Amino acid sequence: MRTALFSDRLVVAVAIIVALVTFAIGIGNLAFPPGSVLHVPTYVVSLSGKYLCYALLALGIDLVWGYGGILSLGHGVFFGLGGYAMGMHLMRLIGPRGVYGHAVLPDFMVFLNWKELPWYWYGFDSFAFAMLMAMLVPGLLAFGFGFLAFRARVSGVYLSIITQALTFATMLAFFRNDMGFGGNNGLTDFRELLGFSLRTDEMRVGLLWASGVAVLLGLAVCRLMVASRFGKVLLAVRDAEARVRFLGYRPESYKLVALVVSAVMAGIAGALYVPQVGIINPSEFAPMNSIEAVIWVAVGGRGTLAGAVVGAVAVNLLKTFFTTRLPEIWLFALGGLFILVTLLIPRGIVGGIVTAERRRAVGAAPIAGPA
Amino acid sequence: MVARWGTAGHSPGVPSLCTAGRAVRRIVATLAILLGLAAPAAAQGGVQGEAIRALATTNFDELARAVERLALSGEPNALGIVEALRDGTLLFRQADRAVFWRDAQGRMRDAATGEVAEGVAPAALRPLRVNNRVRRAIDATIGALSLSNPDPRVRLAAAERVFRSRDPDAIPALDAQLARETEARVRHAMEAARAAAVLGSAMADDAKLAAVALIARRGDLEARNLLAGLAGVSEAVAQAAAAGVAAIDRRQAMLRIVQDIYYGISLGSVLLLAAIGLAVTFGTMGVINMAHGEMVMLGAYTTFVVQEAMRRNAPWLLDWSLAFAVPLAFLVSALAGALVERLIIRFLYGRPLETLLATFGLSLVLQQAVRTIFGPNNREVGNPSWMSGAFELGGVLVTWNRLWIIVFSMIVLFGLMLVLRRTAFGLAMRAVTQNRRMAGSMGIRTPWVDCMTFALGSGVAGLAGVALSQIDNVSPNLGQSYIIDSFMVVVFGGVGNLWGTLVAAMTLGIVNKLLEPIAGAVLGKIVVLLLLVLFIQRKPRGLFPLKGRAVES
Amino acid sequence: MTTQQGDTLLYLDGVTVTFDGFRALNTLSLVLTAGEMRAVIGPNGAGKTTMMDVITGRTRPDAGKAIFGDGHDLTRLDEPAIAALGIGRKFQKPTVFETQTVEDNVLLALEGDRRARRAFRFASTLPERERIDQILETVHLSNHRERLAGGLSHGQKQWLEIGMLLAQDPELLLVDEPVAGMTDAETEETSQLLVEINRSHSILVVEHDIAFVRALGVKVTCLHEGSVLAEGSIDHVSANPRVIEVYLGR
């Protein structure tokens, strides 16, 4: 097991970098006063935390796409549901400090003239319950969806389109006020978490570190899964699903496990994301977001795990740069990236490195299988 | 006789004195003779008849009787005079009991002829005042006079008024007119009006029962309100009325369903247009073109540009701008498609998921390009006059633009089928689809066929854009809003089958519209999406799957 | 595995499969006894591959029976369930897991618990490694165990797939055109290997190469248009005038 965990040198390298950078940013923000050369501004802390949440989401996508061949264009639905679970918890914690000052009801419910809390909001005042839901709800949705889809042998582009429809339908549903999730505006105006104000630097660094730990754990879990016998079967399913069946395996159960794990990771990512950006609304479910997450993985290199993290951070750095400096150009750049990556570096950044290494070592065949 | 009535040449609405022409006067005179009334020789040349002069009184009872007499007098301007009385613009000269009418410009006109009466001193005139008794007489008279008006539209409106007022006093006038009425529509309305009046009268139950049955047959909401609001009638009539209400409700529910189905077909034809190009590229080439929606958008913007160019350079052709937009949109989108195929898609054959990503990137680039050129706001594309407006068909409202889009989608579908089945290119395309290598070795230039197929699919998307510009906002996001639906249609219908695409588009459109009143628009859409997801679990290859060896490879 | 030598292992009766009106199998009947090796020949489109699809659960027949061993109805089971019963299959086009090593390919095929929740194991056990050694030895791939299967030659892939069949250790092996694209020497070796495997397994082999079938020296079934045209020794079948007409040619 130890060899399985540490045998992929690139994954280890990325894990070390994530750990070091995350730690350094936190220390730089807290230990050095503003004005010091070594001070890291608070907005960088929040931005880094956001990137790490994206990286965790990307890891989940890489697990199902890179290893299982399931191109989900709807992972935003799991991310968003995790985010809403956390958002609901944060809403409950506002308590009577809302604009309308109602003891229990969040502002938007008072505004809608609701008299009592809907049943599905019960329990979210407990942090543990909310975190459980942030994993359980995406997990269950993935299980239900995957169970039906994989059993019916829906695969390839058909599956991709259905996942897109799934997140699209969820978006439409969450836009409705009577769903009880704040409609268009979503959930926002959060104040505190675990007794600490969300606006302090300590809290922001704490969330950043929590996100860093989550990414490291995600890397470890994925690495263990793909290095085990499970991972070998999953890879075989990706490359020749029919053949795997004739060997007596049930590809659907392998794919289902991978999808559920991946959805839970996305849910955790969403739950960590919401307190750091301060809002969750239905636009998180937009198909565009899910597809953008897929392109992070493609850029980084699918089927490498390390690539998911690298890609998520790299593309989002680029996005931050463009949307602040040249907002007009961003969609051209993102669109161009989609096209160029698929045409010119189909294995992504990390995938390219792996192939080059392997070629040096063995002089053998490609690592990335058919999409 | 009837024909002559029809040629009386009235403008719509209740005629005023000004419009009461000579023909009318002749007809009303004829009518009076037919009615067996002693028509006093119509006063020609400004000498007013006794019936008019009788109005010159300040006694309300006398005035009311005079109004009723006027209705039967056959006086050609009777309707105009009574209306003027109602509006308070009728005056009389005490001295000779001559009656005048003040027009909108304040000039005095002779009540009988409608000609401007020169030299009449306004000071010598007194306005005619009315009380409730007179007002009732006026209403009844106007109703009766309108019922016998030569213009069928006026008669229809009068009948509708009686239907609403349920005035039993109108029964004799209705009976008189019904005896002669030959216009079917007017006749129906009058029968219903008479029945309503019967219900408002103190007539016997069997007459009322017949009336209830007749009104129930009319079947619209007014009839329902009338029957539902019936009070002070016997048990039997009340029961019949309740049954009538139930029957009308059933009919209305049916009508609503028919209307929803029409909306559904209309939505289905839009979906069909958006999906049909996709059916070509995805269905026959297996290429997932996420930029398909943007090809639709290009078509819509082409329509916009064509229309703007005509507005500036050839406004007289504006009504026909679509005729130019259709081929241009096809060409623009087809050219874009051919370029995309040569520059991107051809490197990705056999890698569907990567094609999906690359074309998605392309869709972003195209959207942003259009946003940069045309701005982010919605662009207005006008409907030509022949596509504006609506008409009613058996209680169902049919809008012209929707109807034309249904027709257009069918033309596109069958045109495409014709191309695929009857042309050499279609044959080559099917050959390449079925066995690329064999087709290649038989001398078909497969790369060229691929390129042309993709161009064809994109061109059809451009056509869809022309249609969508007529019912939707033309904005850079136009394509995005249709892409998921279009994929659903293709997947639902089964890949590689245009009939399947047709059935799927219509089914989705109709189910969507039928669900909307029950579940609401958004929830309806969600339900449809979920139903589709469930359907694909059951039949992963769609409604009309291909079978056999071809599927496996 | 309860079937004894000489018992009926596979029983097909009246199997019919239709694709869009085309009868790929037309009331096909075939009986295979335990321990037997049977060669199936026939022209293209005779239904050989469709027959294998039916036996392995890939295609559901429209009519007919397909019974395996002591009463398992193959028409009601799916591929993994049939594989678990002990029917292994080698495809016409060699299908190995190209992005994994030769060793892992065999490892995946080794018999054992196939359930996902049992798959979170890392190192292979000693008996597993010994068995892999033995199989790779048999199929002459011992020197290639660390290579990616995608880098093997066509013939080597064929052999790897046979190795995977051995690892699966099924009661019945369905082998579709095992020597297509092989050199004469490789063909010779393959036929020896099949005879060797036949000592402990029943085999149904589809092959076009008549010389190969003759070398196997087993009972032959000739299919034509979805049903059995002739059955018996290779000499008997190849003397049949109908067989000559539709398949062997004059």
C-alpha cells in the first residue's frame, strides 16, 4: 500500500508543492505584517483557496474520465450541491443577525413570507450534519444516476450529454424560489463558521489550509484507488469495456464506485469553496462551469492525477489574469485553449511529461488510451 | 337581396349619420315594406317626417314612445338619430319641432338627411334630455335597429350584445331578423342571443330548456358564465344549466389541449429545425458538434444583417428579406461548417469526446466573436407582414409566424431527405457512413464527403437560425439555449434516422407544452429532461435504433 | 464444475437471431460434449460470430434454447454472469488492455472474486505470481511481462489473449480465428497449444484456415446462412457437395 501511494513520482511532487505553497501562503499572510516584503495579501489567500477547491473538483473528474473513460459534463452538480449544503449551514448560523432579524428563518424566506423552516433545512444548524450532507447528497445523486445509466450501458457521448442535461435541469430547479434555496440570488451574507467570523485573516488561512489538506487527501485516495486492482479494472473498462465483461467483471459496479467517490470529492470541494467566496447560487450548476472543469483536466493531462491539480491551477491563474486585465479576450483564450489542447497536446501538460519519460525508459506505447 | 346587402359598403362598427348613404336608405325602405309597415313617404329635401318630429318633446314618456315609434318608422337615419339622442347631441327647435344633430365640429346637421343645416341659430335650439325610461327605449331601439343592419358585422355585434344583456325585449326583433337571416355566423349568434333572452324572460320552462341546450352548444366561456350565473329559474332548468356548464367545461378543456398541442407542434418544429442539422453531423458522422448552436446563431445574425441592409438600401423589399436571408444564412453557416471541418474536426475523427471539447471551445470563440462585432445586446429582427398576426381556427388561436415555421421546418426536413436519398452526394454520404474504407476504395473522395456533410449539417443549422430570428431574441447566446434540447432530440430519436428526429422533436415539443399548464414552464422542462434521462436508460439507442453489425463497430 | 467427461456441456437448439429482418442465425442447433474440441467453419455471414455472441450473452436470441452445463439458461444471463459460469472468449480481433502491462493483463484475467468491493488490493499474492509466470511461459511472453500490451506485435497479442483465457481457466473456451495474421510457424504452435489446452478444457474454435482445422483433427461443424450445413470429420465435411458449393469452392 505504501508503494502504491508513493510510487507515482509526479503525484508525490505535486502533493509536496501543494503542501509547501499552501503553508507558505498562510504563514506569509499571518506572520508578516502588511508592508513587509514577505507579506501575502489576504485576497491571494482566498484566491489560492478557491484554486485548491477547483483542483479537488478536477481530481474527481480525472478519476472518472482519465481512468474510467466517463466524460462527465455535469460534475458542477455535485460541486454545487456540496456548496449548497455548506451554504445552508452558514445561513443557519446567521441566526437573528439577518436583515429581517428573524430568529430561525433566513432572510430570503422571510422575504417570501414563509412562516416556518422547510423540513429539508432541519439539522443544517449542525456543522457535522451539514458536512455529512455535503458528501451524502452528491454521493447519493451519483449513485442513483450512475446505477441507472451504467446498468443501461449508456456510455460515451450519450452519457456526457445526459450529465449535461442533469446539471442543466438542476440549475433550472434551483432558480425557482419555491425550491427553498434562495432562488436566483442563492445563499449569501454569511457571517461565521465554527464560531469564527469568516472575515478574519485567520479564518481565511484556516480555510485555505483545510482546502490544501483536502487536496492532499484527495490525491492520496485517488492514487490508492488507481494503483489497486480496482484501478487496473477501471482502466481496462476505459479501454475495452466489452472485453472486461467477458472476463466476468461487471464494469457498471466499478464505474459506479468511481463516480460516487468522484462526486463525494466534488461535494467536499464545493463545501470548502462556498465560505471562501462567500456565495453560492444556481449559476454554479451552469453546464458551462462543468465543461470548464473538464478542460482543466484536459490541459493538465487526464489519467495522471497530478495533471488535474496542475491544470486546475494553471487555467484558473490564466482566467484570473485575463478576466482582470483583458476581460474581452478571456472567452477567446479559453475557447482557443480547448481547441489547441485537444488538437496539439491531447495528453495535456503532465501527460506529455509522463509519455516522454516512459519513452526514455522503455521505448514503448502510449499511456493515454482512447478518449 | 342578400347580395345587395353585402355590397352596401359599410365601414366596420356602428354607422353614424355620415356613413348612412343612399343605398342604405333604399334598403331600409325596402325592409320597412317587407315588414309590412306603413312607411310614410320619406321626407325628401329637408322636410322631416312625423316620426322624427315626434322626438321634439320635453316629456320623457312621450319621448320614450317617440323613440320606439321611430324604430318602426323606417326612417333611414333612425339608428344615427337614436344614437345621437343617447350621446346627448340631439337638439330640437321649439318653434317648428325640427330636430337637429350636432356633429363633432359643432355644426348643426339636419337629423333626417345628415346635411349641414345652414343658418340655424344655436340659441333657438334646446337639447333633448333623457331619463332611465328613455334610455331603456334607446337601448332596445339601437339593439333592434342594429339587428336589422345591412352590415353582417354590425348584426353580429348586436346579437352578441343581446346575448350578454339577456334582454327579453329583444326577442321580437330577433325573431323578425331570424326569419330572414341567411348569414350562418350571424344566424348562430342570433339564435344564441334569442336563447339568452328567453332565459332572461318569464317564458315557460320548455322554452327555457331548449334555450339552455342551445347555449350549451355554443360552448364558449360567455355561454358558460351565462349558464353558471342563471338565477331564479325552476329546478329542471337549473339542472339542465349545470349539465350545460359541465359540457362546456369539457369542451373548453379539450380546446385547451388542442391549443397546447398546437403550441407543442410549434415548439417541436423549432426543436426539429435546431436538431436536424445535428442529426446529420452527429447521426451520420458521429461528430459531436457543440458549436452547432453557434451555427444556428450565425444564421440568425445573417438574417439580421440582410434585413438591416435592405432597410437601408431597398426598403421596398423589406417584406421579402427572408427570401434572401434563407439562402444566405445557409451559405454562411455551411461555409463556417466547412472551415471548421477542415481546420479542427478532421483531426479528431474517431475521438468523439475530444471533438466535443474542441467544438465547445469553438462555440466560445464564435460567441465572443459575435459579441465583439454586434455587441452583447439582443438584436431586433422584424417579422414581415405576412408572418405577423394571428387567426382563429375552431377556437384555437393560430399565429402566422408559428405556422410558417412549422411549414418551413417540414420543407427543410423533406428537402434534406430528398438530398440524402435522391442525389449523388447523398448516396456518397450514406456510403461513407456505412463503410468508409469500402467507399474510399470505390473512388469516393471521403475527406471531401466529410467536409460537405459537415457543411450541409451546419447550413441546415443556419436555416434554423433564420426561423429562430422570427420568434426569439437574436443574441450571442441564442445557440446555447438550444444546444442541449437539440442533442436530446437526436439522442431520443435515435442516431442516423431523420424520421426519428421528427418524431422525437414533435413528442418533446408536445409533451413539454402539455406539461406546462400542470407543472409550470420551468418544472415542465425539468420533468421532460428527467423523463428523457429515464428513457435513455431503457432504450440507450433512442426510439429508432440501428441494429446489427454496423452498431458494434 | 460438475460436468463429467462425455456429458453435454453446451446445448443450442433452434436458436434464431434476426437483425432488421436479416436472419443471422436460423434455427441453429449444436451440441458440444464436455472435453470436446469443435471447429466451426463457414463462409462470411454464416453466423459464426453471432453464435458466439449468443453463447456469451452479448446477443439475445429471438427464439431457441441455449443451455450450458447442468441447466444454466444462457439466454437469461448477461456477459459477466456467463463468464463466471466458466465460458471464456477470445475475439476475432485481438482485444487486450493496451495501456496496461502484459503481466497486468493476465492478472486481470486470473480467476478470483470479480466484485468491485473486493478489488481494493495492491500487491498480487505469491500463488497469483506463480500462476502468471506459468502462463506467460506457456504463451512465450515471459520476456515481455513489463511491456505495455499495446506495444506487442499482432501475433503476440493473439497469444496474450490466449494466455488471458488460460488465466481465466474457463470450462469452455470460445476461440474466434486464433491464427488470423499469424506466420506458419506461429499457426503450428497455436494448434499445438489448443490441443494442449483441450486436455483440461472444452473448446469451440472458429477458423477459416482449413489446414489449421485439419491439423487440429477434431469434429467440424460447417455453418451456412445461420444454420448447420454439415457436421462430422473434416474429410466428411469437406466432401459434402453443398459445403464445397457454398464455402470451399471448386
